[in-house]
Amino acid sequence: MNKYSVLLIALLVISCNNTSTYHLPQAEMTKMLADLQSAEVYSTMVKKDSTSRGYDKNMDSLAVYYKEIFAHYKVTQQQFDESLTWYKNHPDDLDTMYAKIITDIGKYDK
């Protein structure tokens, strides 16, 4: 094998292992995750009817909330999913975001 064949094989292996590097900036992703978490909570407050338990998610309302949040941030579900996957592969960044979210949510209790 010549050196060009080795280089070509190496590039092919690297490109096959290369996952998407697209991700939302940390500040935007943090705000979006906080909004999505709030939507999850709000969806439990919307009752479908008088027999609904208060802790069941109203999936219809939740779908509307998610759609509005994605539109607000001008992000598609796919872009969000790719970003979340990227942050899951970078746990230090993900931990930083969730620490900020927890701190911010804690301010509402006061």
C-alpha cells in the first residue's frame, strides 16, 4: 500500500466516526432547556377533563408548548436533538447548563 492509500483509509475511518458537530450555543441551549422544563411542568397543570389527575401530562398542550418554544428560538426538532446529543457527549458543558437552570429556577421560590 502506498502512502496515499493509507491516508485515504484514515480519512474514511475518521469521517465515518465523525458525528454531527452542530450544536446550539450554550447560553441559548440553557434558556431553551429551561423553557422546555417549564412546559413539562405546565402540561401537568392543564386538565383534559374533571377526571384528569393533576400530575398527568396533557400531551396536547405539551406539543403546543414545544412547537412555540422551537419557533421562539427558531430551531427545528432535528437541530435541538442534534444539539442535545452533542451536549450529552460533552457532559461537563451539560452539567454547567443544568446547574444554571437549577440556580435560575431556585430564584422563583423566593
